[in-house]
Amino acid sequence: MTLIHFGRALANERRLQVLQWLKDPRAHFPSQVDGDLEDDGVCVVLIARKLGVSQPTATEHLKILARAGLVRPKRIRQWTFYKRDEEAIARIADEVRGAL
């Protein structure tokens, strides 16, 4: 992860919105058949639906967030679930503070 990836990830309102939703997934997403919202993350299908975009578009947003180290993907069966990486977010915040 570089600060460039971090900046790119946060330069889009939809990605910022997804990060906010993933902070408290139970408040923003319905229960899932597979995977626990908090332990495993939120299925990309639910994120796409809530964003009002196609699944490939949501996947691209989430890949950018993952490359920046802000979320972690987890495969369960044929689905990919995304969860915030709170430790990485804290480290990145420290790096940004140090760079400024």
C-alpha cells in the first residue's frame, strides 16, 4: 500500500460511503445467507445493491479499497465478502499524519 493508493481510494464518494457502511454493517445491511456481516464481511452483491450499481462496478470500487489496504476480501463459496481492516486503517492514518 502506498499513500497514492490510499488517496485514490478515498477520492470517490461511493468508496467513502462503502467504508462508512462497513464500519457498522449490521446497521446498514440485511442478514446474509452465507457469512456473518461482522466476522466475514458484507457480500459484494449487497454492497452493489445498496450503492445502486452493477456487481462488477461495486467489485471494482472494492478492489481499489482493498489495494489501498482499507478492506479485506474473503471468499465464501462463489461470493466475495468485504470487511474493513481497522488495524491497517489506523496505520494508514498514522502514515498520513506523518507525511503532513
